Amino acid sequence: VTLDGQDRELLATDLVIADPERAIALAGVMGGQNSEVGPSTRRILLESASFDPRSIRRTARRLGLLSEASARFERGVDRELAALASVRAASLIARLGGPAARVARGAVDAYPRPAARVTVPVRMARIRSLTGIDLDLAQASAALTRLGFGVDPSADGAVLAVSPPSARGDVTREVDVIEEIVRIHGYDQVPATLPALRATPPRLTSPVPDRARLVLAGAGLAEAITFGFTSHERLAALRLPAGDRRSRPITLCNPMSGEQAIMRTSLLANLLAAVARNRSHGRADVALFEVGPVFLRRGDDLRALADEPVHAAVVLTGHRRRHLGPAAPSDYFDAKGLVEHLVADLTGRAASFAARADLPSLHPGVAAVVSVDGREVGVVGELHPDCRAAAGIDAPVFVAELDLVALTGLGPLVLRSMTPIARFPSSSRDLSLLVDAAVPAARVDDLVRAAAEPLLEGFAIVEDYRDSKLPAGTKSWLWTFRYRAADRTLTDVEVDGAHEALVARLAQEIPATRR
């Protein structure tokens, strides 16, 4: 029973003060009622000790007994003060207890393993290095002596052997001693200096992903950062065939939830979930992108590390943002334009698009494979209606996903050369062609670029016209070509010559009829 009258059940690990027969106090926490001082008390045995703070804290917390004694001992008490404290207490009792109070002779000191005094070596050069103050040996020694530290300098005065007082258990390192020196010397004596600049080491990661983020964010899309994990249901919504490497994800042994059971093999799985979540909260117009790694299994060896190519993906649904005029629904050409812009910025080359009807995740009539220099780097198109329904989206979604490793090798960004602003006027020519309805505009783009006409500055398709008045199975194109020379104004003869050469090549290769 403690002094507060409560019956306490003790454990074998609780530290107590006891006589040969019974416990008389919870050490460092509270005394026992059986040894309480009262009006009839005539003799008092003083016991002064230092206890392990951890043991006191555990006992006090377990019993819910927070006393003034436990608060002191939990923070740690100077163990060397136990003897001095007992003498001080006896002196106060004798002085305040009246003429009848006497202190008996003799004391018992049980301190079998005295703590070794800590010695911290402190270099004078280190003091100057950390503080910027040119302190000499005498100044440093004087500051420490004022705080009760023992100081023993080396023969050459370069190192001080410093012995902290027993009460300063927080001073164990050289930097702790230096802090005490500068505290006494004065923080106002520390000179104001600019920090030394260190050369930044070169980046070990590629700048390509960061550049891709800047390009897509600059195009008005919002960046999404999703988990590297996904669910079997989200991956199944992409309708990947059994032979596709992406259909065999890496499974987590102990997933946090069912939505994070596997490693993602496509960025679209989680991006489509983000689109569905936005639309369910009333956000109908969504334009998101993500740049990050996907995780592809290497064969059947579960111990092999996964391939982690970095991909960039785009999802568009609802209406595109417009600052002027009415908003228009997002379509395939928005996604295609983003891909063209991204490829051109990262590689300095043009992307080509080949229509494909066998891409399982995309609408068979609005799907294309993206290639650069003949190498496939991604896909773009409208999400297949079945995929859209499985993802819980009730509106057309246009997507694109590019493998940035295949696109750039994650090497350095392409360096572009700048050309002066043109000083001479350009000259334009229009071309109207009647072609087979199955011929894509990319065919003209490839042929014109392959011709490498030096006077051609730019070209673009203006109109893709289809009408029942045209011959069956045909369509009409209107293209515009812009010619310019950097050192002179072109004559009509020069422009016509270059233009007719391009027209002849197009008519021969496609074939096409000039209108």
C-alpha cells in the first residue's frame, strides 16, 4: 500500500526499497504507507539512491502513478549526488527539528561499481573549424572550467582532454563540448560568413521523364501520381491477350488491399480508375497524364528482377479546354497531337502513326501504333467500349501510352540548333488531291519528308473532304506548302519548280489525281 492509500500489485521487474521482511517503498516513485512519517515517529532512517530512469518510467506508467519523485528520476539524476543529498537532508532535519533532533554517527555507502568518468578529446582546430572563432587554448580552457569541466591539454596544446561533470550526461561528443565553449564565449562572437558552395554532382537519373512532365503539363494536362500497384480487375479491364507480357503481372505476397495486389504493367490501369473517380464526383472534363515506371516480369523466374521501363500515358474525356469560343469534345486528334508534340520535343523527330485494328484495349476503328524511325514506341486511340464499361466510365475516352525508354533510350535530351528569324518572305502553294479513301494523311507526310526539299519550310493538311459527289471510295485532300530561302527572296520559277517536283512524286507514289 503506497502513501496515497492505494493497494498496488507489483511485478517481479518493479524496483522496491525493502527491509529483510517486506517492501517499504516503490523505488523512485512513492513511499509505502507502512514506513510513513507521522506524529509518533521518533527515529528516521535516511536512504539516498540513484535509480535507472527506464525502470522508474516503466513502473510509474504501468501503475498510473505519476509523482514528483518519478518525474525527477525519469529525467535522470546525477548519481554522484546521492551521498551529498543524504548529508544535506540530515543537516536540514537536525536544524529544523528542534533541540531534540540529533543525527546518529556513521553511514553505509553501497556503490560497488562507480561510473567511470568520461573523457572527451577536443581538437583546437576543430573548434575553429566549426565556430569560425580563433580561440586560443587559454580561452577554451577558461570557458570549460567555469562550467565545472576538467581540462587536461596535450603537450603541444592541440588537443584538450575534457572531463564533463557527472551531472552533464548529455555531453559525450566533441561537438557537445564545442557547443559549451561557444555558449560561454558568446554566440555574438561568431562571425557572419557565407556558407561554402560545393559543386553539385551530375544527375544519375535521366532528364527525359522530367522533360516529358513539363511538356504535357505545358499542354494543359493535370499530372496524376498513382501507386505502382493496381488490382487484377483494373488490369483485366484493358483486355490484354494471354500472350501479352503485360497480362502476367508480378503478384504481391502481402498486399495492403485488393486494389494493390499486383504491380502495374500499364499506366492506363490506374489512370482510368482516376477518370472514373473524377466523373463520379461530377468532374466530366478530365485531361490527365502520368509519367512513371511499369513493372514487367522477366520470364518465369520469380527471383529475377523486373524490367522497369518508364512510360508516359495520357487520358482525355469530356470537353477540351478552350480560352476562346465554345468548348468542343475531346477526340482522337487531341491525343494524337499530344503524342506528336511530346515525341518532337524529346527526340527532334516526327512520330508516324499506323492504323491498327488488333489492339485489344482500343477501338478497332480509332487506334494506331506510334513509331519513330521505324521503331514502335507506343499506341494512341479511343478506349474500347468494353474496356470503358469495365472501368466504370460512361463517356468516350481517348488514351495514349508511350515507352520513353524505347523512344529515347533515357539518354540525354536532343540538342536543338536555333536559326535566325527569316528576313525574306515565304511563298505558299496549295495542292488538292483526289486519293483512295483508305490512304492515311501520314503517307503524304512521310513522302514529303523523305523528299527533303531544301526550299520547303513547312506543310500541313487543310481539308479532308468526303462527299457522295466524289467517285466511290475516294476522298479529296487540300494541302498547303510553304517555301522560303534564308538568303534571298524566291522567284516564282524556283517555287514552282520545287512544288511541281513534290507533286509529281506524290502522284507517283500514292497514287493520286491532282484536282
